[in-house]
Amino acid sequence: MSLIDATHYPEIRAALDTTLDATRLPDSVIEQSIYLGAAEAEVLRLDSQAQERVDGGGEEALAIQRAVIYLTAARLAPAVPQLVQAGSESGLSYRLREMDWRVRAAELRAWGLDAVQAVLATGVTSSLPSLFGLASGRRGR
């Protein structure tokens, strides 16, 4: 089972560029194992319970899905075609600012890893019994 589905692909596109659509970045490209598959594998490596968290719903599921979205976008960023100048039939033309896609990929990757770490940090501390936090360390005296 997948951590995200096709309903999340517009978010992946928006993380890269809010003007991207399915024509410029098709679902079939996002779904390739080197992009979505690798991002999901990375999240599962970082959090072995990621699938259970997604299946359970709630805030942890959203954070895991955000991580997959950002990590997928980070893997796609260097491959996204850069529109430097375009014209339309009406004669209008525009030029987008140039972007360093490697820097953008690093930003997206950091956001994805932060999302996983946030889940792990809250999950670990909330599951520890309070007695471990209260032990004085004077055992055997």
C-alpha cells in the first residue's frame, strides 16, 4: 500500500511551482520509482510505522504524507523543466525568474525530514512510561 495517492499529486506539483499542472508534470512521472517510490522508501526507512500512522489517520498521518510530498518534490526538482520565456497566441509573453532547483530540492528535503522527525518526536515521548522519567538513578545502594 502507498503512503499517498494521486489526490496528493497536485500538492507535489505546487511544492515545486504553483503553476505546474498535470500537462507539464504528468502523474506517470511522479509515480516513477525514482521519485515517489524512493521518497516513500525513505520515509519508511526513517519511520517503520509510517504505514500504520497513515492508515490510522489524524495529525500523524498528515505529517507522514507531507513528508512524502516534500521528499517526492525534492527528488523531482532537478528534473523539472525550467520555463524561461513563453509567449501566447494573444501576443503576451512572460519570463519566470530563474531558480536554482538544487537549492529548492534541499529545502523540500529538509521540510520532509522535519515532518518525519516531528512525528517521531511526539510518538516516542508520548509512548514512554512516566516511571522511566522519574527514576533517581540510585539503584543498588
